[in-house]
Amino acid sequence: MSDDSFEIFIKAQIKAIEIAKWIEGEKRKQDPSQEYMHEWIKNNARLFKEAWQRSMCKNCKNDCRYNNKSDCINFLPSN
């Protein structure tokens, strides 16, 4: 992974974690804390990276890259 593609990957993963944390907070009716983020990383980081490798998102201009889609009607090539 080049430096640019790694930065895009990290930003997408952070966004995915933030969204998952927000959803969990809504379910609990409170902030799930940093511990939730650590658990997400432990349980989902590998799967996120595997999905990222198969996704169109890594080559898309759109800001919704965290979706890790292999097929997307909103795909806009980054080149």
C-alpha cells in the first residue's frame, strides 16, 4: 500500500469505527466509551481490511469510502 492509499484506508477505517460507535451509543442511550473502539478494532479490523482489499471504495473519489462496497452505483474513479 502506498502512503496515499494507506492514509485513505486509515481514514475510512476511522470513519467506520466512529459510525459503529455512534450506533452503539444510540442503542445504549449513552457513549460506549473508548473501550468500545478498542473492542471494534480487536473484533473487526482484520475483516475491514479484507473487505477493503475487495472494495471499489479504495479507488473512489466519494467521501463514503468506509462502506467497503464491491459494487456501487455512486462509484466515481479517483483517477
